[in-house]
Amino acid sequence: MELEGRGAGGVAGGPAAGPGRSPGESALLDGWLQRGVGRGAGGGEAGACRPPVRQDPDSGPDYEALPAGATVTTYMVAGAVAGILEHCVMYPVDCVKTRMQSLQPDPAARYRNVLEALWRIIRTEGLWRPMRGLNVTATGAGPAHALYFACYEKLKKTLSDIIHPGGNSHIANGAAGCVATLLHDAAMNPVEAMALPVVKQRMQMYNSPYHRVTDCVRAVWQNEGAGAFYRSYTTQLTMNVPFQAIHFMTYEFLQEHFNPQRRYNPSSHVLSGACAGAVAAAATTPLDVCKTLLNTQESLALNSNITGHITGMASAFRTVYQVGGVTAYFRGVQARVIYQIPSTAIAWSVYEFFKYLITKRQEEWRAGK
């Protein structure tokens, strides 16, 4: 064919106008040949149009495949990043939750919903008021979540192999969450495990006199003694164990439905995490109300308590009922659920992403050695 013959002559200088071909047609053909034919040096590929290049879907890294064999270090790094990001992003809502759980709030601190509370706090107390105490929370969130996720992942695999070899066991997931919580609370030093929540919640309360963490720690230590930092310890354990059991069982159950292949799937991690957090938060709200009371030691509640200080879970439950009845156990449930939905969604999506990313990079590094 004439087209092929011209291509074989080399396109670098352009084909000459042949018989019966106008200069415009020759220019058009020349441009077409330069774009589609004869790109090789010396016209090696001239005379034939290249077929469309189809990219092999398996040639690049499979983004969806979650690499196996993640190490404990991977779990700890991913957990630490997830914990810090989760608590920092959701801290303003946590501040609102603490205030809405107050049994007898100041008239100026009575809120109908979370958005109204945030707006009023910012308008009347300043833009950064909902963030007061964030530094103390971020300090404990990193190591706490690092240890927690590492314990959970290892225990889940070990218990699943015992209870349901080769499969997923909801009992193993719940048990792993419970044991990881106990190990975490026992291994974390007392300041991170108990003192930080006390300081954080006292700084979050309306009209809190504390502007710095050190001021709050010093005042609590001088006025109430070291025991004040540990009043909610039993309640903390009593709340964390069922919360995490429900949380992990719900998350793993939803993953079986939304992500049965257990691939890295951001949407399934977000949805499963959000639902798991909401269910666990709603179910354990009464315990959270008691924990908040033990940490803040509200004046009205103290007046209704014979001993002057509320100590222990039984005393907290009794005081909550005396002050507000059964409904008082669910104060702030809206804020708590609203807080947990994005909180656990962020935690799981960030955790799974960093677990995937770090493991993938480790495998690539080993393959390149």
C-alpha cells in the first residue's frame, strides 16, 4: 500500500507530495504519520499503526489487597496515629459531651443539642475554649492506642485459632477486646490511665478555674489528695470492658458482611467503625455518666452524698439516681453517640490505612533487597 511505502522511507524528513496529492493533503498525512507511525529511530516502526496499549491490571500494585504478615510494630504505629488523630479531631465534641452529662449544670451551660452547645461555647467563652485540655489527651492517646491495637490484633488471631481454626470467631473478637482493655489499663502508668481523664474533664466543665494542666493537677492533689485521680478506676474498667467487647464484635460482624474478603476497603472500614462505635456508646452511656461524676465531683451531687466525696461505682450509681432518677443515667447520650460515630470511623479508617501502607512498604523493601 502507498501509505506503508511512504512510512518505510523515513518520516523524519516528511513524505513528499505524490502524484495527484495536493500540498494540504501531504501536510495532513505528514502530521498523521509523525503522531502515529514511524516513531522509532530510523523508521524502525514505520509502516504500521501501533495497536492500542492495554495496561495489565495486574502489572501495578494491587491497592485492594491487604498484605498478610503485619508485625507488632506495624499495629503499634498505625494504632498510635489513629488514636491521636481521632482524639484531636473529636475533642470539641468530647467537651460538649462532658458538659451535657452534668447532673446539675449552670443555667448558662444548659444545651439542647451538640451544635448549639459548640456555638454557645465558642461565642461566650472563646474560639479555643472547646480545645482546652487537648494537650493532655493527645499525650496519652498515642501510647494507649498503640498498645491497645497491638494487643487486640495478636489476641484476636490467637483466640480465633483456638476457638474457630481458620475462621473468624465473634467470641474471640469480644474476648480479645476485653483482655486487651485489661492489659492496656494495667500496663499504662497511673498518670496516663487515670489522671489524664480526671484533669481533662475538669478542664472541660463550664466555668472551670483551670487554664493549664499543671494548675489542675496541683489543685486536685492539694485539695483532694492523690486518691482523687483514681476514683473512677473501677468504673473505667467496668465501662471499657463491655464497651470494647461490643465495639469489636460489632465491627468484625459488619466487616464479614461489607468486606467478606477482608481487603483494604476504606468505605467498609468507615461504615463498620461508625456503626460499632454508635452501638457500643449507646449501650454503655450509664457507665460513662457515672465515670464523669466520679471525675468531676459536681457540687450538687456532693451535697447529696453523706461522705462528702463520691467514691466507687456503687456510690456513683446511687448518687446519679438520687439526683436525677433513671433518666439521669442517659444524660448526654446524644452527644456521646454523635462523638463515637465519627470517632470510631476515623480510628478504624486511619488504622487500617496505615496498617496497609506500612505493611505494603515493608514487603516492597524486603523484595528489593
